[in-house]
Amino acid sequence: MSQPDTNNPLLAAEPRRNATVHASAGTGKTWLLVTRILRLLLNGARPDSILAVTFTRKAAAEMQQRVTERLHELMCADDRELDKQLGMCGITADDATRTRARQLYEDNLFAAYSLRATTFHAFCQELLQRFPLEAGISPGFELVEATGQLEQQAWDSLINESSNRDHPVNSALDTLVEGCAGLPNTSTALRSFLSHRSDWWAYCQDQTDPVEHAGKQLQVLLAIEPDADPLGNFPNDIQRAQLKRFADLLTRNGLKKDLENAGQLYAALEDALSGEQLYASIQESFLTKAGTARARKSTDAQRKRLGDEADATFIELHQTFCALLDDLSEQLARIATYHNTLAWLTTGTRLLAAYQRIKQEQRLLDFSDLEWKACELLNRDQHASWVQYKLDTRIDHLLVDEFQDTNPTQWRLLKPLLEELAAGNDDRARSVFLVGDKKQSIYSFRRANPALLGEASAWLRDNLQASNFPLDASRRSAQAVIDCVNAVFDREPLRQRLDGFNIHSTHHPD
């Protein structure tokens, strides 16, 4: 198929064309998606060979309703109106097309297996219900939507474990509570681990000791030795002499604040303080309460009090210790991050294990389980090829709405279906259609990653010769609103984050 005019988004509805549509709000993307379905049906596709996936039950029901309404309109229209509706879909009407269009409503209504407009979770649930043994789950599993009580039971189990002083989770939980400044923040952090467990499962696949593996990776990332003590040799003899010299210059400078700082330094050097204690006690002499370097510069009055050479030494020592304290602070922060993160992973995995055990005992799956188990079934299980084949025989045309709200697990779930489609025979009419808008991604709390829209578009372009159609002309927003959108998204920093942003406009009917 020749390269289309991507400025004509109606070409994205052509049945044999693989397409991605980057559609802004109010530009008619749902109409275009439904039009694509209508054209697939007009082109002879069986209703049950079409799978349309979106992210909410409401959106799926709305899609199904709009398809039914459009088919009903085609059935009831006279020739003139029918030709107009078909023309809006990019179809030149003839007698055969009119007959087919009027028959679609009844064919779809009485089809043994109807068009499927569903959510990701419903698709995963259907898949696991068909292949429970292959997925390693109970055939009679139930879906639980409200998980608060189960999470509380898992939390209680974790607390009971930590009551054993010899249990590894005890010290890890103590570290985490201290790092999170209290139990409420600790609870929030651990519940966050639960909500992102699919990311954890993906990260630690094939690892016999996931926490140890993560710890080693974290050491490399932070460039630290976890057992190192940055303050173990602080201050050394040279640094101690420099601090004494700096305190003497503060005294000679004679300002009230300088005299206070000098007294603090003298006291710190005279007392037998540990490196950690001395590090804390000299902070005020060099840094503000915000942790930034105090402003010290050479002035005529200061040079007069200290002399030129001593003034230069004074400024140099101040800068030296500000840099040293900043470096020590960075090292300490990295080591603290390592230990707090390791404690979070240790306790988080124990909490997750309890949570999964409780659900398994009750033969329950939640939404994250649905996605992950289905993803594993299609990607890693020994039965993956057979399951993919069985699905492949049922799905000829895949449509995904609101792709900007796809999370990494859902994308991994879709990839095998797309790969099967790419490997299919040319004599079988097959297609894929994705639509989304990065600006409208609102499900980050469900791990949505709008960057996946660009990744999917590139994959489809490279493997299925898909074309990308921008849909940027709003049909419901005033020009002032569109001007505001352009002003916000066509400048930094958002322009860098939304690569490929096109200037939006309003739709002006002829």
C-alpha cells in the first residue's frame, strides 16, 4: 500500500491500513475509531474477529453503543442520507455497498459472537479463564476489586513477623521507619510497593535472590561502597589544622557572627568528638540552615582587618570546607538512600509475599494479577506459543483506544499479539489501529507511561509499515483555548517532553 497523506486522518480508517493516530481532545478520535470498525465490517470482517480495547468499562460500553447507533443509522437511512454517511467515512457508495451497509446492523445483532469492545482487565480475565492451568492459577478464581482489607491483613502479617527480633524483617522495618520519619509514612511507602508490584516482578525475573540483585544494582547506580564510612577519617590532621587556622581568622575578623562561629570551631576541635559529631558541629560555620554555602567574599574592610594574604587564605579555606562538607553530605545521602531502599525492598517483598499468599488461599486475583499473569502466559510460559496461536485465530483486527494510559505490563501483553499479526499470512486481512494523546495521560497512579505511545508507533512503523496520523483540529474548543494549548505545549520544558507536538487548530466546516 502506498504512503498515505497523513494530513488526511480519514485515511486511517481504511481497513487494510495499519495506523496510529495521535489525537488531541475534541478532534473526533472516537468517531474515527468507530468509523474504522464500520469500514472493517463493510469490508467483510466478522464481528468476533474485531477486538477493541480501552481503559474503562464506561469507555468500552460507549464504544459498543456508538457502533450500534451508527449501524442502526445506516440501516434506516434513505439512499441520499446513506450515501452522505458513507461518504463521510471515505466510501464511494454503489448498490452492493448500500445493501451491505443496511444489513450490518442485523448481522451484528444476531451474530453468534459479537464485536468485542472491552477493557484491558476484562480481556486478561477472559484469557486467564480460558487458560487457567497454563497460567498456573486456580480455574475457579474470582476477581477482587476492593483490596483494602486484603492489604491490611498483609500489613498485620508483616507486623507480626517483625515482632520476632531475630527475623530479618525486624531490623529492615526499623531502618525504614527511621528513614521515613514514622510509621504512617512507612505504611504509605510499603503500599506504594504493592501498587507497583508488576514493575518489581518484571525487574527481578529469573533472579534467585531479587533483593540481593537489586542491592548490587543500586550500589553501581549510586557509586558507593555500602559499608564505607565517609566520616571515618574526618577530620584528618591537615583538615584539623585548617579548621584551627580558619577559626583564628574568624577571631581576627572580629564580627559578632564570626566570633560565634570561631568559638564553635574551637570547642569542636578541643573536645574528643567523633567524625560524625564534629561534622555536625561545624556545619553552622560554613553553611546556612538551608545547607547552602554561606556568602563570604573579600571586601576592603575585611582586607584591612586581616591583610591581603590572610584575607585570601580566609576565603580559600571557607570555599574548601564548603566543598568538602557538600561532598561528605552527598556521600552520606547516597549511603542512606542505599540502606533505606534496601530496607524498603526487604520489607516490601515480605509484605507482597503475605498479600499474594492471602489471595491465593482465597482463590482471588486483583487487577495487577490479571495483567501480570496474562502477560506471563503470552510471553514466558511454556504454553505461550500455543496460547498465542489460539488467540491469533480469533483476532484479525486489533484496536486500542487511549493508548497514552498504557502501562509497561499492558504493552508487553500486546506485543505478542502484534508479533503474531506481523508474522501472519498476507492472504488473511488483518490490521491494527492505535489511538492516543500524550497530553491526556491521567493514570500515572496506575503506572501509565505516555512515552509508550511513541514506542508503539515506532514499533508498528518498523514491523507493520503503519502510518501515523496526527489529529489536531479541535471540533469543540474555542480558538482561545487552542491558542492556550499551543502556548503551553509548544515551548520548553513541555515541548521537550512531548516530542512531535504539532500546532493545534480549530475545525472550520466548509
